[in-house]
Amino acid sequence: MKATIRDVAKLAGVSVATVSRVMNQKGYVNSETEQKVNKAMQQLKFEPNQMARGLAGKRTKTIALILPDISNPFFPGLARGVEDIAQNNGYTVILCNSDDMGVKERSYIEVLKKKYIDGIIFATNNLVREDLERMEEAQIPFVMLDRAPNMESGCVIKVDNFGGAKAAVEHLLNVGCKKIAHVYGPQELTTAKERLAGYEEVAKQQSWYTPTLMIPGDFTIDGGIKAVEALLGKHPDLDGIFAGNDQMAVGVLKGLKRRGISVPGQVAVCGFDGVNLTEITEPELSTIAQPIYQIGELAANKLIERINLSSTHYETVELGVSLIVRESTRKSVMSGSK
């Protein structure tokens, strides 16, 4: 059985990306590491696939954007940003909807590799290190949004989830809330985990803090509705809710309305993301807004830069967020309703 690039990486004690850099003489590798890799290739009688290496240099002016769920209102704006930059640079975008399933994401990767895709932007949750190592082996540049396994190559673009969550809770305190709950997303996701940590950073300093004020909402509208029921059952006196994304915040609004609770008169509500949906709710939702379109633009620019320069270095870019105050937390409305 022929040795693979993964076998070489394991024997040399380095990553697949490092072996690829040595093989293709692209990117910096110190002499000691290069010697280890060359020695491992000799020991294993490893022969690089020259045809595959040749095809890796083929350009199709096509990139892919893999999304977990195109029906999520966060992603259309992101996709538009990617598409606009791609089009300006002469690239076509293939949109892939993975339904947040790792198996489907891996299937897309294999299909895209066969089509000699120039690069891929991942806005997905289920990729593991081995998946991205296959990308490195195939010499396909990639950009990850929000999260990525520990890698030596690729670009990760994220926002300040922790700081944004802190700003949301501090805003609710500033408008007079005395007991604030948090509806959080799936904790296997970095975004949800960082937003929960931001809430706790501020809430733990308050006399009213208790872990039972934190309820899961699964990043969905239905999850937000159910969270309201659970929270009010334990804390009927709460007067502020920070939801970890805007879809859950919409669910919170619906749940409160069903119980005849006025927003913001009795309970103030703040979300996170800044999707257009927050402008059409009643009342309109205050939110911590991500620069959604700009994230898409930056992702496309970074990917095209890596394609053109054959760049493999690891890079993380963090963007800021901003508080948008609307009716769901208006202090003037609350002060007259308490």
C-alpha cells in the first residue's frame, strides 16, 4: 500500500500543511523541519502524485461558499458580500447548503475538489481538522467564518462575540433592568460559547445573578419561545432578556406577547447579529449588529488574495460589532411603564 501525505506528516511529527509546503516549496519551513519531512518521505518511499500537483495549479475562476442553512436570515447578506467581491474580480460563486450536516459538507468538498475549485469559504459548524487537512493536501485555499479547528494554514474571520455580549447586558442595565436572563445557543459553537461568557462576565458582578437565568434556545425562533416559558417559570420578576442571536430574540418577543407581557414596558429584549428581521418586528428589536455584508466581502477578498499568492499561512481577523438601540429597549418607553 502506497504511503500518503498523512503518513509522512505523522512520521515527521508535523502537519499535512507543512509537508505540502516542503513538497511545493511554497511558504516558510525551517531547515530542521524540512529535513525531517524529507527523511520521512525517503523512509516511506513516498512519491508525490505529479498529476494531482499539476491539476492543483489549474485555475477555474470559481470559488464556493458552503453555508449551514440558507433560510437563516443571517446568511443572504453574507452571501451577497461574497458574490459582489467575487464578481468584481472575475470569479463565479457556487453556493452550497449543507443543512448543518458534517456528512453533507464533506461530500461537497469532494465534489468541489473534482471540479478544480479555486477556493472555498466555510460558514459551517461541523468541519474537523481532518477535513481541512484534506483541503491542504489538495492545495485548495480556504477561509473559515467564526470557527476552525487548530490549524497551521487558512484564514479565520470572526467578530467580537464576547465584547458584544457584554455590551448587550450593560445596555440592559443602563436602561434600568434589575434582573437579566440570557437565552444561549448551542455550546458546541464558538459563537454561542463566547456570547454566553460575555453575559456571565457582566451578570456575575450583579447581586441578582444565578445560573438558572441562563436557558438554551438552540439559535431558533421556537427555541426562544420555549426559553421564555422556562425562564418565567423560574424568574417571574425578570425584566431583561439578552438573546444570543436575533432569531431567538424574535422567539422571545413572541413568547412574551403570548403571555401578555409588554416589551419594553415589563421586559426589555436585546438580540445579537443585526439581521433585517429585527427591523420588522413589533416592537423593533435592539441588537448587537455584526457587519454581515462586510464579513462576506472580507472573506472573498482574503480567499482571492490567497489564491493569487498561493498563500497558506494561518491568519485570524476579528471585526467589531455595534449596539443598535430600538424600541425593545427604549429607556423612555420603559420609564413610563414600570
